[in-house]
Amino acid sequence: MPTQKIQIFDTTLRDGEQVPGCKLNTHEKLVIAKQLEQLGVDVIEAGFPISSPGDFDAVRAIAAQTKEATVCGLSRAVEHDIITAAEALKGAKRPRIHTGIGTSDLHVKYKLRTTREEVIARAVQAVKLAKSFVEDVEFYAEDAGRTDNVFLAKVCEEAIKAGATVLNIPDTTGYCLPEEYGAKIKFLYENVKGIDKVCLSTHCHNDLGMATANSIAGVMNGARQIECTINGVGERAGNTALEEVVMILRQHPYLNLVTGINTKLLTETSTLVSHMMRMPVQPNKAIVGANAFSHSSGIHQDGVIKHRETYEIIDPREVGIDSSSIVLTARSGRAALAYRLQKLGYNFDKDTLDKAYSSFLHVADVKKEVVDEDLHELVEEQNLVVAS
Ligand code: KIV
Ligand code: ZN
């Protein structure tokens, strides 16, 4: 199979920003949008222009200042939303309107209080109206994860006929299993007329911790765009994490799916977003967590010191970190202690190292982590002499 490009659609500034406490002002949104463009994302979903005057201004500013990436604005399948999104996107070099409506029976019956027929009619109207403003129109079928596949295929077919260029299949509630979500994408690929002319997109939420797995299942079954956020920020348990899907595709080259992301900027982008959104990254977060490249148990440290790849599947430099770290704790072994002491200029013979190690364990038992100053103190207190 020839190599296929997966479009990275970043929705940190829209779905990500919906998180309580993460609201960004226009300046902060612009700074993040610039960083996303440098990172190499294909689409920046800049906001939901109808939601507030502030968000309208932010989308307009990002549209005016973004050079390469497509700038997208969200709207419901509502006339005023679409007109406002089009207005906010006027200055964009590559504008996209993202419009859509709920398609699961739960949404049709309880949220929209309407019928499937009416949903199709509103979807078609919305896409046509958006198309009268911009060429690039993405249609979302909200709660597609819990939508009957035959009905979903019908909605998608009508959206394509109305002019949609991208079809977004959101697992809005993070419900699907990877096999189920992958099968849904495959079903659409095989049953929707005209699907070969448009791009199918994944948009997965993480309520059951499966957003990343579902997005990968989606692209393995024909989707060519992944919607995601930096650090996986988003409503409730969050969205698919950009850094995870990008590194998964990179670490599995036989899938022949590539992205245009400059992975060396992943860590600094993660830090910037975490800082601006005031949303700390959990230490054990894949790829960008503080512990993602640190080794603390003796067995792992011994392996990594002998050969990095024994316990590391990614070279930390690929994601913008100079090197992995060996953290000294009460679970560390002699090899890790010797390694760290050597870095500080202490080359001990075996007996001295044994002495150092037993003192180290006493310190480590009372401290969570033994740092360089502790080691200097330990060497001085014990009068340990460097081997000649
Ligand atoms: O999760 C979702 O369904 C969404 C849509 C508005 C695209 O965010
Ligand atoms: Zn969403």
C-alpha cells in the first residue's frame, strides 16, 4: 500500500477550550495557534464563533494571522451559527466551516425532539448554506458512535450530495470499542456513495480511555483525518491526544500512515498549552508526561544504562527532550547510583561504591527522590574517596 497522509485536525482551541477553567483569551489563543502551525497541524479549529463575542474575535484574529493551516470554525446546523462562522473566517487563506447535527436516536428523540427525516433535511440545509460561503465544509454527525450505521450512512450520503468535503464521525460520548469504531468507518467507506471524493474524519472522546485506540482503529479502516487536542484536553475525560496518535503512527511505519507533524516540538507545545490553560499534565501521561522518559526501578535502570532501547520505544530527542532520566529512589540499584555518581565526577571502586550504596538506601528510604545535592552531601559525610 502506498504511504498515505493523515491530516491532523487540532481542536485544542475549540473542544479543548470547553473545559471548565481552561478558557483562553484572544491573545492566548493566537499564541497557541502560532505554535500549532509551527508544529505542522493541517487544520486549526479556532473556536465556535457564535458562542461569544470573544470567541468570534479570536477566530477572526487566528483566521487573519494563519499562513499555511486551514482555519476552521464550528457551528450547529443553525442558519445564524453558520453565517456568523463564515463572517469570522472571512480573512482566512484556507477557511473551513464545521457544521452538523446529532444523529443517534438519543439525540434525535431527546435533544432535538424531532425525527430522522428532519435531521437529514437540517443537515442538508446546513451544508448547502455553509457551502455558499466557503468551498471547504466539514459535516459532523454528533454521537455517531451510538448512531445506527445504516442511518449514519444515509446522513453522510446526503451531506456529500449537499457539498461536504469532510465527514466527521464523532464518538461524542467515548462509548465505542476500537473494533466497533473501526468497523463503523469501514462500513461507511463501503456503503456511502461518493465517499471516495471526501475525507472521513475521526473525533473520539476519552470517557472509557479509548479515544486514542479508537482514532487509530479509524485510520486503519480508511479515515484520513484525526481530530485531537494537545495533552488530550477536552470535555469530561478529554479528546484524543495529538501527541499520542502522531507518535503511534511514527512508531509503526508499516501502517504506511504519516503525518506532517514536527515531533521535536511536541514537548514544548504540550508545556505551552498546559501553562496557558492552567491544566497540569499528569506525570504518567504518554509521550509528554514528566515520567514518560524517566526510569526509577533498579531493573529498568540497569537495562537502560546498558542499552536505551531495552526499556524505551521512543528516542526522547524525537519529541524534543534531550535525554531520558534516571531517577534515584529506594527502588534503584547500584548500577543507577554508579551511573549518576560518575556523571557528578565520582568514580568509585567496588568497595567504596558498596559503602555509598548502603548510605544511599538510608537517604532514599526517607526521601521520595534522591537528587544530586543529596549525593554530594553523602560523599562528603562518608569521606568517600574517588578511585585513582
Ligand atoms: O464530540 C463531538 O461530537 C463534537 C462535535 C461538535 C464535532 O465535538
Ligand atoms: Zn468533541
